Amino acid sequence: MKAYYKYILVAGIAIFGLVVSCRQSFLDTQPYGSTSVNTLANKAGVEGLLIGAYSMLDGIGGPSDFDGTPFSQGISNWVFGGIASDDAHKGSTDDDQSSAGDIEKYAVNSANPYLSAKWVSIYTGIQRANDVIRVMARVTDGSITKEEETGLKAEALFLRAVYHLEAAKLWRNVPYVSDSVSYENNNFYVPNTDPVWPRIEEDFLFAIANLPAVQPQVGRANTWGAKAFLAKTYMFEHKFAEAKNLLDDIIQNGVTSSGQSYALVNYPDNFDPSKKNNSESLFAVQMSVHDGSSGANNGNIGDVLNFPYGGPTTCCGFYQPSFSLANSYKTDATTGLPLLDTWNDFDIKNDQNIGSDVSFTPYEGTLDPRLDYVVGRRGIPYLDWGIMPGQAWVRAQAQGGPYIPRKFIVSKAQSSTANDVAGGWGVNQASSVNYVMIRYADVLLWAAEAEIEVGSLDKAEAYVNMVRDRAARPGSWMHTYVDNNDPSKGFTNTPAANYFIRLYPAGMFASQGQEYARKAVRFERKLEFGMEGHRFFDLQRYDNGTGYMADVLNAYIQHETHIEGFNFELLKGAVFTKGKNEIYPIPLDQIDLSVHGGAPTLTQNPGY
């Protein structure tokens, strides 16, 4: 079943005709590459515009690409959700991509080009979704039935809501841009002082009511995906009862766009390009390579920097997992449970600054097996590329740490079909690994959170245990090679490390109380979704004005900057400021361009 990929020439040849550059706040620029509305006002034209709206989900393809900052635009949010949290360091050398470095050390200001590029990318997606609705209203040739019109509008509103949700996660106070806002209507000065959440809810509710359960192409949104995104919206609003109702329905009745009942798959299958769009995928951004696109731009270009500096690739050494993240996967040697309070008391064994030719034995304590699908660490098989040798695959170990990203790397056996050269320079750095925006594991752990707040601690425990049970399956473990000198010979049945993970005993959440249960669920999300760009936004949700996020991230800074042999200069002296750093500054150039009647339409966020 064909997915909705980034460009489909048959239907999408005229996509860019109505898409505007969004160089200014919204539509304060004439359309470029114009194709007349009359040409697009038919079924093929509208479907092409819809594909264009889907195509911006990966963040690439809008005008901000030409600013040289595609690295900030990727849907994975590796910068804004990853290195800005305790998941990862920027990596590479301290002076490489200094704009990302400012975000890591909480010194970001409104002039940061990464922020501007991300803003333009998101609002380009919003206007593409709006173009679908605007042009469809002008179709008079009878090529679109009333039922088709409703379905196409539902997809467009779904996408518009997804993009606005992405903006709200970053900036909270963002303008809601409806299909009535356009260059043609001369009403593009939209303030960011009105609450955006109700409008996002409204769009998702329309999508839920009018999208089918099953779609003809697997990458298209269905009603269950829309319900999941509305539940996610409710989780950000702390509307736990409303979220619980939706999540219960999804768990009991939900199916993928191809009609599969939702279920957990083996953990690594979520990041395997040959197993994408599986039963765990509620909604994924479709990636492809070797499809004729220029520079392999349909691959995951937003993450092109996030590869080891040796082995599978030769560039670029960014997005290095932190010590604190790796330490999180230690388990209690007796119970197999996470060390919720003592996980960061000491660092698991790493190669420090010893040479690659020195004998090394990895950490021998008990570990959650998800570690070795999240973190590339010395002495452990790195897919089928060989034993990870340590600093030989690290760009600048003293500055970024000893660990490398692992989750979205393609196996050597699949490399010729699932990898491509990104932008003409990144060998094996454009991949066809989908980015799954919502997995079934998200649904289960959100449901656990909601149960803790408005339901049953026992039910929450059961949901957490479903996720842990999947992690405990040997099929979700890394195993040793048959022959370390020839990884192509495959793997043995011997685990690559001392994996020991167990479920929470029945009744433990109830006996330990609500605060313990909250801590356990939050930690489980950290383990399950490490390096997927969610962590900053999860901490943001948990905070709700309490200072929780500042406490977590300031403790992280203290830990990382006091590890012998690693300087982490970017974090030295860094402070996460409560009441400020939980959200990002509105890009200065967007504020400047919003001036109307002598005053800016956009209002800057507090503290900036």
C-alpha cells in the first residue's frame, strides 16, 4: 500500500503554486512559482495541495531551507526537544552549529536563526493546509463530491492542528492562522495573545468526526490518529479526564490507517525502515530515499547531522546521548525495576579518554535492554556495523561525551536501499526511517498518566507494565555477533549486556501512592522515548508552573559538568531559569515583520 510520500508527481505537480514563502509573519509576500487558482480548482489540484501540506511534516521543503538551517526544522525536534533536555548533548565540537549550542546551554535569544527557520517551516505547513480549503471552495466543475470535500477538509484541518500543536509546544503563545488569513484578504497580521488550545481542539474534533478509520494510503491520517493528537493536546492542557476518555477508546477500538488493531511491536521494529507503518504507528511522517528527489530531500534531512563520525558514516557527530540518559537505564539487580531516585549516583562504565586500542569491558551491572537501541556505546554491537569502538566513532569525545546516537541508524544490510547521500555530501545520512509522531506506547503511557490523575493507580500500573513487558521480550534485545570480525554472519541468542528488566509487582503503585506512581510513569516515558525529541516537552507538561522542569535540568547540568575527563564547556555555568526557559522566544525577525500601524502584532514571551 503506497504511503503519502513527500512528493508524488502525478498529483503534486502544481503543489507549490499557491504556497507562499512566509518570509514575513504569515502571508506578507506574494506567492512564488505561481500557478493560477483556476488551474488548481479541481480534484487533482486540491489533492496535490493536500500532498503539499503533508509534505511539510518533515520540516523540509519550505522557504527557510534556503537559510542554511534545515537541521533545526526536522520533525524529530532533536534540537528543541532533545539537546535542550537531559537526553543529549549537541555533540560535534563546541563551535560547530553554535546556534544549537546556545539552545543546549539555555542562552537562546530571539535572534537565534534556528528558531526563525522552525517558525517559518511550521507556518508554511499551516498555510499549505489552508490552501487546500481555500482552493477547494473554488472548485465548480463537479469533480469533488460533497463526501470527498468533507474528507479532504478533515485531512487539511488535521494537518493544520498538528502544525499549530507543534508551534504551541515550542512557543505556547502563538497566532492561530485559519484559512481566512491570506495575502489575498490582506489580513495576515494575526496576534499571538489569544489562547490557541481551543482552536487546535476544534480542528481535531472536526477531523475526528469526518475522517475514516481506514485510508487508501497508509501515510494519511485517520480518525484514530486525530483522536490521539487531540488526547495529546489535552495532556498539554492537563485535561486528564478528557484525555482519558479518548485514550480508553483508542486502546479498546483503535486501528491504523491500514486497518490493523493497535499493538506494541518489538522495540527496534519502530526504527526499522523495512517494518514501518506497523501496528504501533498511529501517525508517522513518511520518509523515502532513491525516489528521484533532489538531494535525497524526502529522507530524514532534518537529522542529517545526527550520525556517528565513523563506521556507518563519515559525518557529523551531533546529538550525542548524555551520561544522565545512559545512566537512566540501570536497573535494580534484585527487582529489575528502574532506579527512580539513585539512577544518576554513578556513571555506567565508558571509555573516558583511553585509546581505542586499549582493552575495554562494558558495564557489567544490570540494565534495561532499551539502552542499546537508544545509545551507541563502546563494546556493544552497533546493529550489524560492528562493535562500537568508542572514540574512534566520536567526533570530539571530551566535548560531547563517549556516546553516539543509535535509534534512527539504518543497518548495513539495508543501507543500499534505505540510505542515500544527503544533500550531495552526507554519505548514508538520508534515510527512509519514518518518524513516528505518536506510537501506541505513547497512548499507553499517556493513559497511565491520566489514570494517576483522575482514575486508578492499578490501571496506570497495568499500562506501564505493558510497555515494560515489551521491553523484556528477547526480540527487543541487542545480541552478540556470531563472529565479531564479520558481523554479516548475524547474531547469537546471547544478550549483548546484562539485561534484567521486570514488571512492577501488582498493587505497587497503589501501595506507594500517587506521587510514586507519577514518578514511575514519567521515568518510563524517559526510558521508552529517549532520543526521540519528546523529553523537553514532557518536562514542560509535568512542570505546570511548579519549577519541576528547572529542578530536573539544573540537576542535570550539575551532573554532566562534574564528570572527570569531559569538559562540557557548553553547559559550564549554564542555568535553566524558571518561568522563562520552559518555552522559547518568539523569533525577533517575525516580531519585526509583524509591525502594523507602528506597533508589532506579535508579543514576545516572558523573560526574553
